[in-house]
Amino acid sequence: MSDSAEAARQQIAGDASAEAAVTHLEAEAPSTAPAPPPDLTAAAFFDVDNTLVHGSSLVHFARGLAARKYFTYGDVLGFVYAQAKFQLTGRENSEDVAAGRTKALSFIEGRSTAELAAVGEEIYDEIIADKIWPGTRALTQMHLDAGQQVWLVTATPYELAATIARKLGLTGALGTVAESVDGVFTGRLVGDILHGSGKAHAVRSLAIREGLNLRRCTAYSDSFNDVPMLSLVGTAVAINPDAALRSVARERGWEIRDFRTARKAAKVGVPSAVALGALGGALAAVVSRRQESRWHLR
């Protein structure tokens, strides 16, 4: 595939992911939808695999699907191999990611979107909930407390990503969009997997739709593959970084946080630049509430 064709597919994937995320947010019932954040122009974007979730969310998902007889033991071996390589090297490989996501989506061909959402919720409760990094979870809450939107950005299928976001009380998720017709999966992707530049396209598209100022936004990731997304925002933070991302972070002066060992996890203090951004959001929220109170007193 030529570079231009790949770029076009990533653009389509990013736009489709942003559209799905915003559509889902608008469709939520008033009783379940999160309250509009006071800090309307700032947001935080979190990668999922090895940033928020220990290991690969797709492999955790595959384990749950295998237990439900969605595919055979032989199929699982490919996921196990990819996961072993991921854990040994600490890096995602774009070819592994593409093959893994595409293969996983082929298993759901002909199944309903509602079924995948329901299964994803069960698998989250059974497996993924125990894989959340406490340090990264604390960072998501810091942004929420500052009145900012918090979005997951991942190559994982959108339905699973949205479930993780909802379970954690986050704003929503940008994930790989599988094509569906009348609520049934076709087995094809819309554009491509949401990976690399596709994530940056999705974040930019969402920012336009939500009126976000990317200079006031923060992004978190463990992978060098996410440098396009990290470079898009005002504050970039490397979480549990692979060697290549650690090098880039040092060169560019990005914050580095590592929750993978007890010694490093003890230093869960919030990164200074991130803390300042959140503090600004909190102050904006206070001002907003005071102005609203004055309005009601008139």
C-alpha cells in the first residue's frame, strides 16, 4: 500500500472514530451522560494498552471471546504470541497491531453490535478491571476533577474502548470503528485500525467537533507509535514508555512517568506541567460556578 493510500485510510479511520464518539455521547440518556465539563476547551487523551491497562486490551478481549467459543485455541495462539512479544519488548509493532485488530474483527462478522457491547462489558468486569494501572487511573481522575473532558484513544475496537471509558467514568473513547449495517458487523473496518497517525487525526477531528484548544490539551501514551498524537497537544506525557518514546520524551522535554515497578510506582506524584494544567482547569471551574451562582442570585 502506498504512503498516500495509507494516509487516506488513517484519515478516514480518525474521522470515523471521532464521529462515533460524538454520536455516542450525544445519544446517551440525560441520566447516564456525564455533566458538561466547566473547563470547556481543555481535555486529556489517554492511550490504553500499557498506558492505562497493563498489557494488550485486545489480548484480554480475545481471552474473554475464546472462553465464549468465539474462536478456536489455534486462533488464540496468534494473540498469545503477539502479547508475549509486546511484554518482552515493551513496544507495539504496527504490523502486529494491524494483523491482530483485523483478525479480531473478522471473528465478529455477522454478529450484532449490541452483542459485542454486552460481551465487552462482561470481559471488562472479568479481566480488564484488574489490569488498570492505579497511577494512570489517578491521572484520569485529576483531569476530571479539573472539569476537563477525558478520552481514551486506542486501536482497540470502539465498542470495547467505549465500555472501558464508561466503566471508569470518563467522557468517552476514540477506537477502531468496524463497519456495520443495520446493527450487524460486516467484518470490515471503516478506513483502517486507529493507530499512529490515525490517532492524531481522530484527536484533531474530535477537537474541532468539541471546540477544544489543543494547546490546552494533554496526551498520554507508552508507545513511540503515538508520537503524532503526543506532538499534537500542548502537554505530552510518556507513561511506561518504550525505549524509543523515552528517548523522544527526553529530547523534547516531555514528562515521563513509569508505574511498572514498586519503586517507580511509589513516585506517583502528578507531573508538574500536567498539574499546572489541571490547576488552571480547576480554577476555571471555580470561576464558572461562581459566575453561575451570581447569575442565579440576580
